[in-house]
Amino acid sequence: MGNILVLNSGCTLAAELARGVQAISCHASLCSDKEQVIDIMGKQLVDIVILISGPETDWKTGVEALRDALSQLQNPPQIVCILCGPYQGPSDRLYGARRGVRVIYERR
Amino acid sequence: MRGDEHLRPIIEELDYLLAERRQLAAEGPHFIVTHGFHKSGSLCLHGETVERACLMYRWQEYPLHISPTGLLLVDLVCRYRRTLLTAARIEQIMLTDLFYTRHGANRYGGYRSAALPNRTSIKVHIQRIREQMAKTFIEAGLNLHPGKVLIAEPTDSNIVVYRLKASVEFMHRSY
């Protein structure tokens, strides 16, 4: 069973995702901040950390901080950034690809 | 679940990423080793050269920047990855396997073989290869520890056994 952490638990998408990933036999936990993510990572093996970013937030800074924190781990998880808001072209995905971060647009 | 339709692409992507992690954990990454000066009708025969080794990840090749001697060692751990490789065994293979003793013999105008690593220098070469692997993994955005790919396992005595945990493909070119 895959283990997923969803950062930014305040938004509705986080709760929807936590429910939705059960369809692929995954368990998702919601986290409110980076420190909580690191705390959980110290106790259990996590496959994916998802950062949900709204259109008004600087997702790149958030991703860099998360990368720095998680890179110290022996078995770092895959970081996925879900961008909510209008599609801005391929530059965000290319930026993420160079850093090992999967960038996905949420299209409602 | 009509309301969750918009999540389907995200969940499918997460499913793919999880499968990719499982595959990496089980099989290791995928490397391509290219042999040069190969003659048609033969594969991995002596006289060929080891031209390069690269990581293949998400449709892209990422070369390992290692010395000719290091390349020989990478080739060896790839070709003998189902053999228990101690430093002594590696040295023995390097000195007896025609692929290494006649390395580059097909090259035009004779050949100058790369220096073969000896038993005492193998540990240093392995460490250097791991360092280059680490740089390549970072470049590729691959969260992998090189020590879990080029593995050094202790035995019941002081001897260390080296093992490559990866899938490998050999490619050949005639120049």
C-alpha cells in the first residue's frame, strides 16, 4: 500500500485527494506544515509528498524548502506539486522536472 | 463519484509515480553501456571498447562522467552483475577476460588499453563511480542513493562483495 502525505490540508482539494487515492490502494495523511511532514517521515516510510499550491502562492519557494528538508533523508519521497489555477504553459513542469518534482495542474 | 472526476488525471499520475518507485526499489535504475568498434555478427566480444555508460531515466540519457578505467569497472559490474564480485575476483576478471585484456583491439591503428584497476585501487574506483552516480541521479531528478545501486555488502569475513542493482542494456556501434 502506498503512503502519501498531503501538505496544505486547509484546502478542499487535499481532503478530496485523501479520499480519492483510496481507489489506488493508497493511504493519505493531511499535514498543515513542513515540520509535520518531516515529523511523520521520521516515523514511517512515505512514498509521495504532495504540495498543493494556490494561484496566489509562490510554489517554487515552497518546493525548494521541501526539497532541502527531504533531501537529508535516507529514502526521500517523490515530491509532487499540484498547481491550482489557470494553465501557465510548460515552464512550470520543466522547472519541476529539473528538480525531480512532478508538477501537475488541477483542472476543475 | 461524479464530483471527483477532475481528480482522475492526478490520481492516475500518482498511481504511475508509485509504480515507478516500486520498480526502482525492486530492480534499481536502468543503465545503458555503449561498446564501440564492434564487428557485425558479434556482441560484446574482445576488441571492442567501452565508450560510455549512462543512466536512462524518463526518456533521457544522463552520461556518467567517469574515467576510462572507471568505465571498464562499470562495464564489469554490469556484465558480471549476477556474480559475487570481491576486489580479488574483479582483478582476476580484469586480467583474464579477453574483453578487458584486449580492450580496444578493433580500433584503427592499433590500441592503447585503459589502465586496469588492481585489487587495492578497486575500492577507490568504486567510491568515485558512486560519486559520479550521485551527481547523475541529482541531474536526472532521481531520488536514489548510489550506495543502494552499486552495493558493497560485508560477508562473514572482512571481505566485501560488490553488486550492481540495476537493469542494464548494452548497445553497440561500429566506430
